[in-house]
Amino acid sequence: MDGGLEEVMQAMSLEEDLPVILTDDEDYSAAVRNEKSLIGRLLNPECQNMARMLRTMPRIWRIYDRVRGIALSNESFQFIFDLETDLNTVLNQGFWTSEDWGMVMDRWVEFPPQDYLQKAYVWIRLSQLPVNYLTLKTIRAVSNPIGHVKDIEFDPTKPHLQEYVRVRVILDLQQPVRDTKVMQLPGGRSTVVKVEYERVRKKCFHCFRLSHEKQRCPILKAQKHNGGSATDKGKSVALAPVIHRQHHPDLVEAIMPLLAPTAPPGFPPKSLVAPEVFEEMQYYMNCTDPEERRLREAKMVKALRDLSTNPGAQSSYLCLEDHPIISGVQNKNVGRVFDFRSAQTEETEQSQQMMPTEELRGAEAIAPKDGLSLTGRRLEKLSLAMTAHIEPQLKPQTVAEGSGDNLRINAGVAFTMGRDDQSVSGGSGKNRASKRPGAS
């Protein structure tokens, strides 16, 4: 009996479930329908209602029955448009928010790249720039660590009527969004440049990311739970590592050891050199003749030294980032700047105070039930009532003199350098946008 049961058990096998096979029948594919659609992602799905957002955004965009939203998951969604012009209008307006938290959208692509829906176009404002360094090269050097610089609204030959300089950057949504940037000046001095982000509302005021509130910050929770040093507290936190886009002052020391014949295979950080550029460098240095290799090393060292003194040239030639467009137009279709820091601070202080019952009842009669201050409540009322500012299509211009991008390298280096004209993630149209009211 036992022997027969054992033979039966051995004969049994757990067969894998057969997959569903789809043919090339057009009825299976939605590619034609998706050609006029946007794919999006909620940055903080815990505080954003997907169904409410899908119902509200068409009314904000004022296109109503010409678009329909589809929830793909608890954080990803799709908007299918009837008209290509409506799609481009929404996309060109830049960063959108729902319930005060951001969401990123980009045109649908059949095979999305690795960084799809991880970056967004955002206008920033730089203020408190020192007057002795108010130049295009300084503005780009300060903005480049924040994101890939696309547009700069500053013309040194024309009057500038605002106390800030507007710069459009491609923001990495996984990185901290900081409000200040320290700038080291010659002679050991330093100054702090204030940074403001248009159309960006709430964020974590501990790690400065756009994906959660401060109360739910994983880094803050890890610090309170572990009670260790700042380095140890961040090891178990599932957040993207901070990538510093700072220009490197000594590219020879950073890159030349990786080009040695005995160097192990690998690539330097992408923020320093694009992989395709580094491959061209390796191909150029791949020489068996000792004398020829010595000459090529000398040319490579000279080229890297020239690039080390120019942050703009590093971004253009090594990272393949195109030159920013310089414009003298100021505050054209400018977006709003929000500050929830004061509202959040007041809310925290109120929750920590033990008020008497009579005073608490009096406060409830005049204060909003959500505990926000008057400033915070006004900002919430602006959520659906504010006016959208449609960004115009900027015409390509030549690089202005003094922007730091007109560096010429005459070292004879043979590796290819250039730029990629595709969009942030997968490519998006560049049609002219029409002005429509809406909300950010």
C-alpha cells in the first residue's frame, strides 16, 4: 500500500500553467488608439484619489468630452484624446498637480525607456544671485545641479525687471527638490541662492522629495526607529540614491584611470559621462602601439582639462545635453509658486499643544476642521481655481556669447560628442500650444 502510494506520488508532476498566446491580429492591439494618449503616474498615490483625478482633470483642461481617463493601477493612468492639439496643449503646460501633489505625464510610447515617467519639465526661479556674478554662465552653473537646463530667461543686454531669473530644467523626480543652493565664490567666500519651483506644491520637508509627506518620510522613520548616525539610518530606506549633477573640477583624475589598458570593464557615473561617449573614449584609446598611445593620452588629457574648467561644456559634450535656449522674454506665462512649509509648521505646533476644552471648541468654530492655518486653507482653495499658464513654443536661438557653451576643443580627440534631441522619456510632440485657462 505504502509502496504503491509512493510510486503514484513520484509519477505526479506539477505542470506549469500554459501562457495565453496573442497573435498579430489587430483586434488584440491598442497601439492605434494609444497614439493620441498620455501615460501618467501619481507621485504620492497615498494622498491622491485616482478616480477623483480622472474625473477632475478634463474639467480643469476645459476639454470635457474630448478626453477620457483610464486607471491602469493605483498610481499609473492613461488619458486618451480625440484631438492631437488637446494632447499637445496639456503636455506643453508642464507640471500638473492633483490634490496638491504632483503627477508626471508623457506621450505614450510602445517600448518606454528605462527612465520613462521619472523626469518632468519644471520652471524654477533663482533669486539672491550676487551682482558681481550675474552672468549666463553663472546661472547655468547654479541651475545644472538641479536639472538639465533647457531655457534661461535672462539677456544681459536688456533690462531685467524681476528680482529672480527663470530657468526651465528637466527635473529628476526621484531626487530631492531643495529650496537653496550654496555657491562657492573665489577667495573662499560663499553665498546662498534661493530656488523656487513653479507649479510644484507639496513635498516632504525632511528629505525634500515629492513622493510623500514628512510624517511618512521613510528616512525620518528610520532615524527615529534606529537612533543611529545619519549614515546608518539611510541604509535600509528604499529611496533612490542622491545623484549629484555638480560639474567635476578634475576630469583627468576621474576618467583617465578608467581608460588605462589594465582598467576593469565598467562605466563612470552617468552624471559625469554618458555611456556612449565613454565607449568612444575607450575605442579611441584602444591602441597597441606605445608611441601612438602616448600621443593619444596627451590629447585626451588636454581635452579633459579644458572641459574641467567649463561646467556648460561638460553638460554638452560629455553628458550629451543640448544647449539651453537664451531668451530675453521675462515671466511669459509664468506659473505660481506655492509654500506649504508655514502651514505644515503651524499644523504641527497646534497638534502638540494641549488646549483647554473651552478654548478648543472656540478654535474649532473659527478654524477649518483639517487643522490648517488660514494660509494653508487659501492654498487649498486655489487647487481647482487657479489659472493655468500655457508655456509657449520657444524658437531655437543661437547660443549667446558668455553662456559658457562656446568652448572649442582643438586637441584632436577622435571620439564622438554630440546631443540627443529626443524628449525626456520616449519623445513628445513640439507643436505650438494654444492658451487655455485651467489649473496646475
